[in-house]
Amino acid sequence: MQRGLLSDYFEGVAVKRLSAVEADPKRSHQHEFQGGHLRKLLGDDDRLKIPARFIWLSDEQEAISEDSVVSWYDSRRRQAHRSAEYRLYYYANSVTALMGEGDIFFVAMRPDGTAMIIVTPKDSTIQSQLIYLFGLEQQPDFTFKVKEIPEDQSSRLDFAARYILDELGIDAEEPEADKLDNILEPFGINFPATTDFSKLARDSLTNVNASDNADSVLMAWIEREELLFRRLERLVVADRLRAGFLTNKVPDVDGFISFSLSVQNRRKSRAGKSLEHHVAALFSARKLKFERGVETELRNKPDFLFPGKAAYQDLQFKAEKLTMLGSKSTCKDRWRQVLSEAERITHKHLLTLEPGISENQTDEMRAKKLQLVLPASLHATYREAQRSWLMNVEDFVKLVKDREASD
């Protein structure tokens, strides 16, 4: 299927490190970003009250966003004898209240003329993800960098890009999503059980064989389910909106809020379950010995335990032949949960779909003897210094196979 382009959502982006004068109200009350380089995006004319969405993203907390406006102007326009000095003025809001000196600032212009102002802590995972999304080069000092988004195949959205757009609250629409309707037809306007939905996604890919490269197979299944889910979600939401939110001609505000929350919660819960279902199907097809969610110590239940609970509880079974795999579609700070899930296993593994996790986090994982496993196509979202340490899915399967063979 044809995929959308990043240029469908953004025309260009600029990134820089915030100075104290730009970010700290104790140092300056001007509420301005120094913006000479932004002329490539905003032009030479003054533009007042550009609609803008401010977003604060960090690794430790939920995103915070607020709609506001920004103004672009030359502060020396009436001083013909002086060179231009462009600034981007902003109003104080809940996002600007959080930013500080050294934070990374992105301003992205959208095709409808609005702006997206994104602020992230220095060296955070979301910073790495945004650098990847916009095709920017990693730079230690983050001096002003501006890039236009090309309207060609180089901006084609891959899985990682769609993942990051979702973090920004942007649904990446697929231009040919209606081609999936015949696959979804048996379910009507209803969500099936997650196990059934994952199986439907796998079965619909008749050209994908589980014996092929594990990384390619897993990503093909996951991406197909993601496309199917988003298409069905749109059909379900559209049907509910047509029905309306009126009770005896009175707006049902509580009903609307409840429905909206159910949509968001379904997305979050489905992603993790989907990954587990496909990983289990892959392991079963490769004839690996494993059990899911069995109890180890202190009621801990690792996602995958190889070869299983009986071997784990048998103290005569060598610990080095045991393998534990956690499965989290997105890590955030939750990766630490897997560290205590199997005390007999010193070196643990964690499979995730999260692109561009920060070096600070992966360094801590290494120190805690936790090996990160990602589909090979996501390795490119990580910095070069991290890639040699990352494990792909095919290598993990081989590791478990080798340990089984040594029994």
C-alpha cells in the first residue's frame, strides 16, 4: 500500500538549543525566540498572531499542549540604517512555563499556515525521535538548523515516523486505507478481540512466511494490524459521530467525553497486546519453547519465559539456559519493571518498538544488564554509538534456539 508523506503534515522545521534569555522569565520578560534563521520558513514580512500549538514532551511525564499564537517580526524594520533582526514572539502558557535554558526547541510549520512549537529536555528520547522524524543531523551544540520538508519519496512515512507523529497528537492518514475494507468486512463496525484482530492481520498477509527473516516478518504483521486498526477505528468513530451525542435533544457531554476516552484507552492497550500476540505467533512458528505470563518470584509475571516455568523452578536447570523477554511497545521509564521479573536470570532482554531511545536510557539499561531488542528497521533511529549494542529479533530467536540446542 502507498504510504503518506511527511510533507503532508509539515513544510519545514527549525531546531536550536534555548538560551537563558529566550526561556527564563527571570532573565528576560520579552517572551521572544531569536529567529533570524527562521526567515527560510516564515519569510521576510511581519506575520502577526500565527496560530500555534505549543507542546512539551519529556521522557518522564505525559505530553502537555496548549493552543496559542506567535508573531513573527523584524524588530528593526523602522530603522532603515540597521540590519534586520527577526524575532518570534510568544505569550506565556503552560508549556513555556516548563522550558528552561538548554532545552531543545523545534518550530515546525504546517501546510495550513499554523505552527507547532515543541520543547524537549536536552538529550531526551523525544529529542532523538524528532531529529529522526525531520531528517535533521545530530549536533552537540544545537545551533540554529533549518530544513524544508521535500515533497518527494524521501519524506515517505515509515513505522517510526508514524509512531513519532502519534506522540505529537497527529494521526497519519493512509491515502489507500479504503483498500483494507474488504479485510475488515466480517467484523462490521465492531472491534474484535485483540487475539482475533492480530490473527486477522497475519492471515491477510499471504506473502509473508514466518520462516523468513524474523525482523521483517514481525514488522510486516505489526504494520498491517496498525493499518487495519486505524481504518476500523475511523469507521467506528464516524458511525458514532453520525449517531450524535444528544439525549432528548440535550447535548450529552458526559457521553462524548466517555467515548473520547474509550478511543484513546483502546489505542494504548491494543498496541502492547498486539506486539505480544505477534511475537508469540512468531516464536511458535519458529518452534521455540516458551510460556507467557507465568509466575516467577513475588508474583512477577514476565511476558515471555524460555523454556518455561517448570525449567525456571527446577534449580538443577542451569540458569544460563534460561531466557526472559519483556515486551513493551513503548518503553518510557517502564523498562525498569522487567528488572525484577526473573531473579534467576542475570541478563534479561526487552523487546520494544520505540524508536530513538536516548543514550542516557540505553546506557542505564546496559549497566542494569538489560539487553534491548528491536526490529532491525528501527535501529536506524538510534545514534551510531548505540547501534552496535542493539539486538535484532532474528538474533534473539537464534540465541534462544542455541540455548535449547545445548540442553
